[in-house]
Amino acid sequence: MTWRCSCFEFDTKMPIVMGILNVTPDSFSDGGAHPDAEAAVAHALRMVEEGAHVIDVGGESTRAGAVPVSPDEERARTIGVVRELAGRGLCVSIDTRHADVARAALEAGASIVNDVSGFRDPAMVDVARASDAGLVVMHMQGEPATMQDNPTYVDVVQEVRDYLVGQADMLQAAGVARDRICIDPGPGFGKTPQHSLELVRNLHEFVRTGYPVMAALSRKSYIGHAYRIEDPLERDRVSAAEALMACELGASVVRTHNVAETVRALKDLRPYVLLGLGCNVALVAEPGEEQEAKKAQINHAIGQLCALPDSQIVDISPFYESEPAYYEDQEPFVNAVVLMRCGVPPKELLGYLHAIENSLGRVREIENGPRTCDIDILDYQMYVCASEELTLPHPRVCERDFVVKPLLDLLPGHVLADGTPVDGVPAEKRVGRATRL
């Protein structure tokens, strides 16, 4: 995916680092650190040198219980800094919930509007419609002054995800292009520490929406709670570790106070791998239970994938039943796709996958014939190769309905490592028509 922010375009397959520049006297960890525009600009330039792609300028503290700031005061704090940074060719974001401030910042050269209130204000929607800026739609229950009084959810992940999708849909209905929108679950904003932990440990659920996902985790209270670090200024190392974890789950944008620490942590980000699993021979099954037995065998294979070295499963698609393809005289298949982060090179990974297939009784007597378990490497980030042993991306990914549907459940709009869109072949022309179980 590409996140389009005015004249800037970001490839969301690699982390986009957003450095935080608070020009406020009362932000929760760095209030007053940049007392004038000159100091703020100098700090922003240091963050760019350290690896920041975007500078997020904020003029109002939105910490719990913060006193609201008038738009006039917020403009006075931010616009000169925005103008100076944008004039240097930098991608600048304005962190505001006020339409007048957002409009002034865009006129001064900002390329992103980061709205903690999630574009609830119709005037802010008007600003978004009239510009070509990138937009960050955040979830916040309540208002900063009261949001932590009694945050309550039945299912925090589902409720926050559905809200963000609804707000993104609303913006598109108002005329905003989809590729301008990024979503932020808003950990710490109207959430208990446990709510925030549930959100950040399930960021893959937000990735499934197809929008770039922001991980705005830096120095948050849930980190203090989870790691028992009271002083926000002492949370940078674990904030960076949390950022790495978020990116492994699929987050595209990382908002951070300590750019250098975060960039160092992100060097350990492993490539993603998509695996296709199929089964149409049930080793042990009661009459009428064959499909459930096939699911069980795929789950057994997934269990073995969990034991691979330097690898972690991020997400698993629903099961699909599909008709046989190529060799048609055989039973229906059960299929799924697994998304992993993996540090094992492709050919070495292929050896592990063959061992798992063999452990489940895989027989290779008929090409595309019956099998107890088949595991294909569909796509391996950054790897494009063609040899007798292994071709990447898999040459038949896009023509197989039983691969395309579960893959797009995990990564809507996914583009393979060679630049091929997964949904490039019309559904009616795909083989192995699949139905979700």
C-alpha cells in the first residue's frame, strides 16, 4: 500500500517513523522541553537526522485531565514551526483536533492532519475534503479532560476497529481518497492499561481493514503499567521494543519521542512470509467429519510452524473449502493462509516446510494430486527468485481462488514482492473456486 500525504508518498511495507515534536508546556513527558520555535526546529532536525520520515507537531496536550487550549493559542505555538520545517522540504504532520488549527497548518505547508478526536467534528471533515493531506484517524473514548474517568468496553478490539472503519468510510463518503487515510487505535486515550495492551497485542486485526495502521505507543501509561516503569522518560527502550512488536504485527507508522532508539530497534524487523496450506486427505475421520479432520491436520501443521526457529505467526485466515484444481479427480480441499515474520532464508524455510508435510504423511505420486498437507511459500518480502527448487513469489498465487480469498482476508490489496497485485486476476477466471467455511 501507499499512504499519500500531499506531495509525499510512503510505502507502508516498511515502517514510517514519525517523530513527536510537542511545543507545549504541559505534555505528559516532554512539556516545556522546546520553549521556543528555534529550539523546536533544532530538535525536529535532530530527529530527521536520526531517521524520522515525518515530524508531528503538537500545540495542545491531550494527556488525561489536560486543560483545553484555545485554537488561537495552539496556532501561535505551532504554525511558525510548521512553516519553518515544511519550508525545509520535510513532511510535517499537525497534531490537532481543531479545524482552524489544521487549516492554518496546511496553509503553512503541513502534509498530514493527525486528529486525536477521529474527525468527529464536521468542520474537520471539511478541512480534510478541501485538502490532499494524509489523515490519521484516531479512536478516543470521550474527551481528554474526562477520557480516563471510567473507560468501558465489551470487546475493546472489535469496538475500536469498527469505529475506525466507520470513520474512514465516512471520510471516503465525504470525498476523501482511501489511500490518504491511516488509522490509530489510540492506546491510552479513553482506555485502561489492560484495554491498551489488548489493542496493541491485536494490531493485526486492524491491519485486516486494509488501512495503514499507526502504532502511537511511545511512553504511554500502559507501558509503565506493563513494565513497572513510573517515569515516562525512562520508557524509551521498552517503547522501542513495543514499536518493533507492533511492526511485526503489521503496523505501518510508528510515532515516537525517541527516534534514534526506535530506529535501532526496527533494524531487527523480520520480513513477512505468506504460506498457503491445503489438505484433502483426512488420515483419521468419522463418516461426515472429513472436513473437520482436514481442518485438524492443517491446525497440526500450524502448530509445527510455531516451532520454526526465528519465526512468529502473526495471523491466520479463516478456513476455505475449494474444489480441486488442475487434477480434478479427487476430494474437495480445505485451505488457509498463514502470515508470519521469519528470519529463516527462503530455501532453508522450504526444507522445514517439506519436513512438516512429510511428518503428516504427504505423498507426491501425482502432480497436484491428493495430499494430507501441502504448504507453499506464496510470498516472501523482498525476495524475487526463480530456480528449479523455488520460485518466489509463487507463480500461481493470483490464479488460485483458494489462495487469493484467504490471503486478502489478512492483507487486503496486497501486492506481491515482484509488484503483482494479488487481486489482479478476475474471480471468474481463477481456478479452485473457494467458499469460506
